[in-house]
Amino acid sequence: METSVSLVAEIPDSLHKELQEFLDTQTDWDFDQLLTAAISLFLWQNSQKVQRINLTQTGNSKFKLCANRQGFS
């Protein structure tokens, strides 16, 4: 069973507006799904490119799986 962790972050107002506009047009998405997908995709892409991030294949697969579940490939 996966647990959830709450995050608090300050983001630029312009980014918040863009996120909100996206969510207004994509009714099957919510803010939590969007952030989970974005962070997962970022970690998956960067774990493939940056050698100093020492992720196991299992960790890399989890990021990819989460990104794919959210509609990214």
C-alpha cells in the first residue's frame, strides 16, 4: 500500500494560472494528479540522463509507471 505525503510549495503566479487553466479544460484531472504526473515524469526523464542520480531499476520503473498512468510516455 502506498502512502501519501503532503507538500507545500510556492510557485510563480503565472505558473499557477497556467495550471488552473489546464485543469479547467481537463475535467478528468485534478491538481494532485497533475503534480504527481509532473514530478514522476521529471524524475523518470532525469534518472535516465543524469548518472549521479543513482536510482535502482525498480525506482526508475516506478517513476515511468506513474508517469504513464497519468498519460505521459
